[in-house]
Amino acid sequence: MVRVNPHVCLVWAFATASVLPTGCALRMPAYPVHPASSYANRISHDAVDIAIHPITGASESKRYFGTNLVSRNVLAVLVVVDNHSSSSLVLDPTHCQLVGLPDRAGDEQLPGKGAGQAVGVLSVAAISPLLSVVAMKMMFDSENIKYNLHVKELARQTVSPGKSAQGFLYFRLPEGQSGKEAGTRWEVRIAVSRLGAAATSHVSLAFDWER
Amino acid sequence: MGMKPPIRRIAVVVLALLSGSHMGCTVVFKPRIKPVTDYPASERFDLRVHLHFDNDFLNAEWRSKLDRTYILPVGQVLKENTQLLAQSLFREVVVTEGDQVRPVDSVDATLIPRVVSVDRSLSVFAFGQADTVISVEWPLATTTGALVWVATIQGKGTAMNGNNFTLHNQVRKQLQGATNDLFAKTYAAISSSPEIRAFASDRIRP
């Protein structure tokens, strides 16, 4: 008959309790942000520099978000706004858009694409529904990825003269397009307006999804 | 045999408790934290502000289904601290709550804060680092709805992840840290805003 030592049981119980809850920790570093003027995809207008940097590479995505977002049909785009003007701006992520464009060679790689026309307008996605797409095998991973998505997200804000704003927009790509974006051309429309303006205006920045 | 019955009984009870503690049930954290009151003394904006809390704000919480369902309500903590913050920033604050925003007479501006997110990062070990982050949007608008200023500010609190015996205390530490950070940053952002300063100057009656 196997005898159970109660002392061992107690030690085991407390040791177990001390490491619970279990799971896989995913601590992702903050994404390094530079002045807007240092990015390849940038535009300057009325003393306001605006830049984007789409996260299309798997390794970069895994390093900063803990998963390959593109393989899950999610595109993260870093937006940097430097306001060198004398007016205050309002940056509104909820009105930003991602637009698929015909590529320079005129190839039709995306469904419904016509020459010179946008193939579709994608609005910024809410993070909670994204998590069902970025399905994680472990709940702990999911919590940590959600945390990282939120912490790095571009927020609605006023950008005062001399100030900067930065953060990520998240777009849900069309279903079935994962892996087919290479070589395609896209445009990010950033909703940025002068404070007090009656209507929201957009600044557009195009980028080629490198093959 | 040398094993005294009390130890054997204690071992059985502890094992039973620990086994049962991981079955599907709900854990609601109810941490009591100190409100943030130590704002630096500075001149208040000469504004009478309508501060409104909608039900989404009042019911804000972090909720996650891990080994159990965990719920961390934050709405009431944020409400209490927001009132203190507003009273330290503006000459007069009129507070209302509910789903309907009813107009208030003779106010200069309206502040309707919105909880954007409440998140917790988790660690593999009980003694590992865990963060609680609360993100709140602060839109100050005129009585006609024109935006005066807006910022979305994150407050972060860090403590150990905690185990079955220390989890509640660690969550309290994280929430206290996140609240302190959120309201210190929000105070700094509002009090230094050139947009609100200009608006307040324009509102000064002759």
C-alpha cells in the first residue's frame, strides 16, 4: 500500500498555489517610434508631418504583438503625427480607413478591383472582435495579446502645436487574402483635422506591400 | 506512525480547498483603494463644467475567463476619482449620470469621459510581474457639442501576479497604481492644455 506523507502533500500544495495561475507569458516590448520625417511613407502638409509604417513582416509582428497578425488577416499600421504648425489638430482613429488600390502594373490581384478605383474601404477594427480572428490556443496568450494591442493603439486626441502623437491602427483584411497581399498597393486615410473644423478631413498615404 | 492526525487533517483540507479553487466559478475583485487627492496646487480654470457619467462608464470592468471567470469592476473607482479631479481643475462642476445626457443650465462646457479599455497582462508565475492598464478618453466640448479638447490617457499599475492567497492584494496594488497614474497624467494633460486655457479665456465675461 502506498503511503502518502502529509508533509509532502502540504509542501506540494503550497508550491502549486504559489505558481498558479499558469499559462504562457507574453511580454512584448514597446514599439520604437521616430520622428515622422524619418519614415519612408510620409507626407508634410501645412507644417504637419504625418508618417505610416505598416507591419507586414512576420518577425516584426511576432516581436511586438506576440503573433503574426497578417496571417490572421489583421494589418497593424503605425501612425506618427508631428504638429509643427501653430494650430491644434484632432486625430480621430475611428474615422481612419485602409483602401486597397490597383497596383502600379495594373495587375488585378484583388477581387473586384478596377483600374484607378479603390477596391474596398476598410475601417479601423475594434480590438475585441479581432481577438476572435487572432485566435490563441491559450487564454493567457489571448489576454496578453489584447493587452498589447490596446496599449499600442492610436488614441483619439488633440495634438497641440509642437506636440506629436503616435500609435497603431488595426485593420481587418478581406477574408481569404492572407498571403496574397504581396505586390499590392494600399492607401491609409488618416482622419486629422484642425480643431474647430466643421468636418473631418483625411490625409492619404499610399504604400506598396513588398513582395 | 509518527504522522499526527491534525497534520493529516490539515493536509486533506488544504488539498481539497486548492483543488476546489480551480473549478469553474467567478471571482469578483472588490479592491478598496485610496482616491487620488494630492493634485498640485494650481489655478483652476474659470469654467462651470457639466460632468456626465453614462452607464458604460459606471459599469466599466475587466473580465476574463481563465481557469475561472475573473471580474474587476472599475467604474465606481473611476467615477469617484473623476469627480475629485474635475473639482480640482474647474471652478464649478455639476455631476449627472445615466444613459440620457440632460442639458444643465449655465454651464460653459461638458465633459463626458469614456472608458476605452481595461486590460491586464498576466505572468506565468505568481511572483512574476503583471500590469493593469486603464485607458480613458476625456472629451471636453462646448454646450453645442463642438470639441474643445480631447485626450485618451492610459494609467498603468504594476505588481506581482499573485497566487491563490495573494491575488486580491496584488490586484488592489495594480488598480491603485493604475488609478494614481491615470489621474496624475490626466490632471497634467488638462491643466497644461493650451486649447482649454484659450477656451476658458474666451469665456471670461466682462
